[in-house]
Amino acid sequence: MALLPTNVSFSRQVLPVLALVGMVFGAIYIATTLPDRSTSEPAEQPPKPAGELAEGPRVAGTGLVEPASEIIDIGSALSGLVTAVRVEPGDVVTAGATLFTVDPRAARARLGEAEAAIREARAAIAEATAAQATAREQLDLYREIGDPAAVSRSEVIRAEGEEAAATSRLELARARLAAAEARASSVRTELDRLRVRAPIAGEILAVNIRPGEFVATQGGGSSVPFIQMGETDPLHVRVDIDENEAARVKIGAPAIVSPRGAAEIQVRASFVRAEPQVVPKRQLTNSAAERVDVRVLQLIYALPKDTPESDVFRVGQQVDAFIPATGEHDAGKAE
């Protein structure tokens, strides 16, 4: 090449130097851009069984914490504006306690009309009773007279007519009284239904209404329950077991339950019942390997009460559960 001295060879002297420089830069680049392959403890420990389940046959499942009564969605039997909300999330109420009230003014006005009709009907009954008594006394007086010529036949007929008319007015007044009392009873029932009460004793889990909001009866378009409550003493866990593993579960055995993300906390939950129906899976764990096109057997377990570990469980929380499974020896007996 013309740019190089005559005694310098590009292919024998310059090219090897450039190759060496390139290798040096390549080594430096690779050394500085290597990923960090050092190991560290995971932020969350994966779920794992403990005790005799650690080595024995077991079935794993995911569960959801729920009240012992399951979650009760409180609605309203009548539509209207909410005038007062008497509870807050976390409150513990007794059965029959008022949760919220719906505007009762229209119902109270109808009750006033019904009570006025009751008073009117009672007054009409009193007037008809007095008229009936007077007409009967007059008629009895005419009938006691021995001389037929002393009283004309027309007077007797008129007295009989007055007695019959008074009797009819009395029956009509009594019917009106019964109708007015029925309307008043119906309105009182409506007033009581406008005061929504707790069906059971339990804890208020959610309140989704505020004073001044309009509540509609079922079918009014609202999909959010007004109030949610349930019996949280004790808490239950609803565990989903894949239908492929359902035959291996040892029904009636206790389960080891851990909160999601806290595998070091393990509690022993007692068996309550197994749901009789296998249902499509609805509890999702957001795992990439999770199958959603499966059916599951749901097992209900009761969490222990009054223990330090029981305070970490909340309604709606996901948990990991390990349940004893039938071993090969047990399976042979079953066959």
C-alpha cells in the first residue's frame, strides 16, 4: 500500500497487530458485559410441606380463605335512596342488627292514610251499631203491641227496613276496617323491609353504598353487593384439588396451609366437608403453567383459632395447601 513505508508489509506486520488489538477489545467487552451469575436467596420461599407430609404421599392444591358461613351478599328488598348506613368494614354485628335504611317517607305517608281509614271505619262501625240497636228496639216495640190496629203495617215495614239498613252499614264498616287494617299491616311490613338487617351474627367485610345513593332490587343492573358479611370465627379455607388428583386425596385428614408468599408460616387446618359437586376451576393463581380448562374438587377446612399464626389469614386471601394422599398400600386396599 502507498501509505505505508516500503519496508513495512501490511499482511505480515500491520494485519496481525490489528487482529491482536481486536481480540483485546473483544475480551474486555465480553468481560465487562457478562451477566451476574451469583446466586441469592429467593424473595419468596416456594410452598413446601412439613412434618410427615414432607416425605409421605400428598396432594397439593390452592385455596381461598372465606368465612365459615361463606360470604353473604346483602341486598335490598325495595328500591329507594339510602338514608343511613349503620356499619363499617370490620364491625361485628348480631343477627337482626340494622345495616342500612332506605328512605321511608312514602311508606310512612301511606301508613298515615291507612290509619286514618281505620279511624274512619271504626267511627262508621260505632254509628252503624247505634243505628242498628235503635232500629231493633223500635221494631221489638212494634212487635210487642198486642192490638194490630194500634200500629200500621207501613210503620212496621219501615222499622224493619231501618234495622236491615243499619245491619248492612255495620257489615260494610267492618269490611272497610278490615281492609284498612290490612293496608296498615302491609305498609308496616314495608317499613320494616326498608330497614335492612343482618341475617346472621358476623363481621362486616365490605360496604359499597353511601347515604344518598339509590339502591335497586335484584335485577336493577347493579352487580356489586351493597354489603358483604360473614361469620369469620372461625375462618374456612376452600381448597381446589385437580380432578386428576381427586381420587388420591385422603378425605377427612387435616391439611397443612400456608399463606401465599409466606411458606414459612404453616398451620394445621381441620377437615370440615367435601363439596359433593366437582366444578370448573375459578380460583386463578396467575401462574404461567396454570391450567384453567380443568374441573376441581373443593374441600373445606377450618383454620385454628386463637393462635399467633391465625392472625395472618384474611378473607379472600390465597393459600397453598398440602393434604395427605392415599399411598400405594391404601390404594391396594381400596381396590
